[in-house]
Amino acid sequence: MFRDRVDAGRRLAARLAEEDRPGGLVLGIPRGGVVVAAVVAAELALPLDVIVPRKIGAPGNPELAVGAVTQDGTVIYNEQLLRRLGLKAEDLEGQVRQQIKEIERRTALYRGSGAPPALAGRTAILIDDGIATGYTVFAALRSLRRAGPHRVILGVPVAPPETLERLRPEVDQLVCLEAPEDFYAVGQFYLHFDQNSDQEVIDLLRAGRNA
């Protein structure tokens, strides 16, 4: 059990301090992941930025995630679920375009006029506050790989073992503090798991850049 996202970030930073991270850059997934990432970046004295994946919902049931997408158009689908629902990728093209527009809006809101950081040859450290199915993280990792980093590290406080096994081939190093078998939702492993606002994310990113 983590007290809150700050506590999780401190514990994660202590573990990540053991990793080799030349040219390290910490990237948080909004909103809660940025809170954890900000602590990690501060503890490790690394710059902080953001990556904004979005889930793709099933037609008529937007809460049922059938995949995820990132700003550069990287799309990951749950192929098994698509088959079960009788869907094809082309059936979701409209929603993918819609989600990319929302990602662009949110990224501009969070980052402001700042340019995205160069990742080529660096160590990209992707942070979230926890992972359930992992599709947004999958999409973020594939997107990061396309930017040409030297090394990709995924750091999370908690995730189910089966999700970690699917993610492991996507990264050079995976750091997860807790991998419980009885996993229902990320929030069950936090004493305080409040919603974070866009303004909190903006303030954390601004502070990270100034540091």
C-alpha cells in the first residue's frame, strides 16, 4: 500500500537510482502519472516532460477500451477484443483521429509553447502511477521507441503480473515495486488516490523545467 502518489514516487526513485540512465529524461503519463514522475525527476535530478496516450473506446461503449493511440499516430489494439466484438481497425479510424486531436490539445495545454524534448540517444524513463491492462502504456512505449532513444525504462509502483509480462519485451528495463496477483484497480493500492487536475500537471511540468 502506498500512502499517495508522492510516496510512490519516492519509493520508485530509490529503485530507479540503481539503474544506468545516461542522458535520462523522465516522462509522465497524465494526470496521476505526472505526479509520480515529478517526484522521480526531482529525486534523480533529471528533466521532466509528458507523453499523452489516449484509450480508444468501443463504438457505443466508450468506457470499454479496445486500444490506445499517441500523438504521432502509434495505435495499439486489443486484437482479441476486436474479434470478440466483430470490429476491424478501420471501424475505429474516426475515433482514432478524434483522440489524436484531443492528445494534441492536452499536450499543448500541459507543455505550453515549449518544444518537445529530443529523445534520440537518450534514456527515456516512462512513469505512470500504476498499470491495469496496459494499452495506453503500450502505445506510449511504441511511440517513444520511434523517437530513437538509446534506452527505454518503464517505472511503475504497481501492476498485475500478466500485464508486466506483456510489457517486458517493449523495454530495456522494467521497474515495478509491487506485482500483486489479486489486482482489481490501481487505486486499491493507494491510501489516498485523488483525481489530479490539469493545472496540477501544468504546475509540475513548469517546476520540472525550471529545476
